[in-house]
Amino acid sequence: AQSVAQPEDQVNVAEGNPLTVKCTYSVSGNPYLFWYVQYPNRGLQFLLKYITGDNLVKGSYGFEAEFNKSQTSFHLKKLSALVSDSALYFCAVKGGAWGNTGKLIFGQGTTLQVKP
Amino acid sequence: DVKVTQSSRYLVKRTGEKVFLECVQDMDHENMFWYRQDPGLGLRLIYFSYDVKMKEKGDIPEGYSVSREKKERFSLILESASTNQTSMYLCASNLDRRSPNYGYTFGSGTRLTVV
């Protein structure tokens, strides 16, 4: 069965410091991986995705994520955190087998708190 | 930009009421999805639809039904609302389920409170 795990409920970081939000996955076939961000009382916004190719994916707002097949991970990173990055972050995976339903499976979410 | 519009941001309903949550997308997407979001549980898929009049159960369909009479509109129905259905409901759409390149576009969500 496909699954996504975000092992940290909350990540705290000081403004200007680097941040990492962790994600591990389990799928059959090649994984398609996504990160979304949710600001309070809003829907989810797309940040970045990994489909194929370069393991380092760059996305919106200075975020990037590294696909690591051997560790089945797709951690979200940013070199210098901003207070405005404070939000709820979701990792999601779609299994790669042909004929799959196309459903995205989401992790439970990680709250990122960036302090001034 | 694709827009996914959910008709209500906040709803308060009474136990036992029939509740309709509406979602409309404006970019001719094939696929539409309803999720509920609860703290610590992430997003859980309720129902989805690949085409008009087609629907498939997600992971937690009990107590819900859906309707897709037109391609752009996907309605979630709570047949008899209960307090454990108090949640944030998120609608999403994407172009083509067979292509991995297409992620989801989400609506802003409807926060439903059942009293």
C-alpha cells in the first residue's frame, strides 16, 4: 500500500537559519512526489514536485527538495528561513504504476514555525 | 490560473441535516476530489470522480455521497450530518489521472461545524 510519513509534527527554526521538513514514502513502482503548503484557513498551494530526472528539485518561494531513492525520502529544504514561511506543510505521493487511480496520498502534515 | 471554488468558507449545520458542499473548477479538468482535513490526520480522501456521472470511493466514504452531473461541478453530500463530521473539507481537481505531471489544484476549503 502507498503511504507517506512526516515524522515531525512541528519544526521550529530561527529566521535566517536553514530549515528541513522531512518526508519518507512507500509506493510500488516509481514515485511521483509533491510538497504543498497551507496557510491558516486556506487551501493547499503547490510548492514543487519530483517526477523524474535531477534528484534536486527547485520550487516556489526558494524551497527545494531532494529525492533520495535508497532512503525513500523527499525532504523539503530552504537555505534561509523567513517568518512568512510559517505554515503547515504536506508531503504527498502518487504511485507510478500505469492504470493507477491518480490519487495523491498525503502525509499528516508538519507545522513549520519560524521565529524572528 | 486554474480556479477551484468552494461555495462556502464556513458552515454551521445541525445534527441530522442534509448538507451540500459545492465545488466548481473552471479549467475543464477531468478529475475532482473531496478530502477532509483533521489535525494530526492530514488529508483523507472521501470520494473522487474521473468523469461526469462517475464516482469512486476513497478511504473514508461512510456517511458521505457525491454527485457529478457536470464536468465542472463536484458536490459532496452529507446525508445526515453528525458531530464527527465537523472538519475542514477540501476540494481539488487535476487534469489527467494518467499523467504524473499534474498535481492538484485545491479550493480554499469549507470549515463545517455540526452542532
